[in-house]
Amino acid sequence: MIPVSRRTHALIRPIVFAFLILATSKSASAQADSIRMNKGAELKTDTSAFISWSEYRWADHQMATLTGDPPRRYTQIQPIPAYTYLGTYCGILAALHYYQEQTFWRSGQSFRVRDNFDESLGANYGGHFLGGYFVSYVSEQALIASGVSYKLAPIYGSIAGLAYQTYVEVLDGYGTDFSLSPFEVYSQTLGAVYFAASQYCRILQDLSPKCNYYPTSWFGYQPKAGSLTPIDDYSAWNIWLSANIKDLTGWGFWPSWLNIAGG
């Protein structure tokens, strides 16, 4: 079992690391963006501070940001929003750590690695894919609001999403009823990579992972054996990949609201 002090240190290290990344990335990103701006001036391209709203779209739908401003074309860290969102982000991660320490990790053992193919009929792999995707998205939006450019934010956001998911998976390796599952790591890595790739591959934007959660008690089912929280009660989750048929095919007769999903 990991002593509480070691777990606390394990939580503090990534937070401190995040602050250092934010502080150092400002100068590095500014230098890189300055080079791109000079090249853009030579090519007589648009070097305005923000991209137009028409450029910030997901598939064929208008996107929004946390601040209400369009994303920046080049990185220019805004100190107050950056530290506000970073503090909120780290506070949420700290709360999740405490919550999981009181549930998943309340008792421990020596570290172990085990593939759990026999668990939840593979639904846990879908959950980890979705987790990597969703945390990457939230991280990207926080970075855009902090002044990171619209091209770099998805990359850094995906790295942050994968880092958090991997951090949780490593601590799962010490839980009595859990272990580090290589295929769960592969799934969450795929989720983070899928999110990043979706920013640059138009067709992936029309193939979106989605989910819903209904407590098992609502329809008379039993929760998954051994589940401690809604997070790992895979009996209550539906996870699927939704295809936007109208965007993919261009069929004018197809209703824009009607997708086809599998999962």
C-alpha cells in the first residue's frame, strides 16, 4: 500500500510541473510564433491576433470558447485567465484525486500489471478511450482561453489529457481490486490521439465519440460487481461512435440531426 504522503507527493509533482510548463512555454511559444509571424508577413498573409469565427468550426458547426473571444492565431498567454483556469483545473484534479483515494485506492497492495479482458465485456476500454478524449477536449479549451494558439492548444490539450489518464492508471496499479491494464493505457492513448487528430482530419470530426449515463437503479438492473462509484459502473454507461451521415455523404435529403452510431 502506498503511504498517503507518497500519494500526496504524486499529486503535487504534476501540479508543480504544470505551472513550470506554463511559465516556460510562454517565451518558447512567443518565439516560435514570432518566427511564424515574420514568415507570414513575407507571404502577405493575415497576421491578426485572432482567427475569424468562420475558421473555428467543428465539422460544419460553429464552435465557441470559454471567454467568448475567437481563438488566437498565435500564442500570447493572458496571465489572469491562464492562472485562473490553471488553478481551477488543478483544483478539480486534486478533488478527483481525493475522491478516488477514498474509493478506488482506499486499500492497496504492491504494484501489479494485469490485462482485465474478463471485466465488463470490454466496456472499460471504451470508457478509457472516452476519458482520454474528453479530458483532452477540456484541457484544450482551457488552453485556448489562456491565450495558447488554436493550432497548439489541441496538441498540448491531448498531452495533458493523456498525462492525467496515465497518472490515474498508474495509481490503479496499487489498488487492491485494481491493476495497471496495458490495454486500458492503449485505449486512453487512442482517445487522446483521436482528439488531436480530429483537429486536423476533417472526416474524424464527423465520427464523434459520445456517451450517456443512467444509474442502474433507474431501470431495475444491478450495478457492475465490485464497482465503487458511477465512474466504474459500466452497467450504467452507453458509449458509442456517432457518424454524421449528412456531412459525410453530402446527401441533401438526409436530416442534419439524424446520425448513425455504433458502440
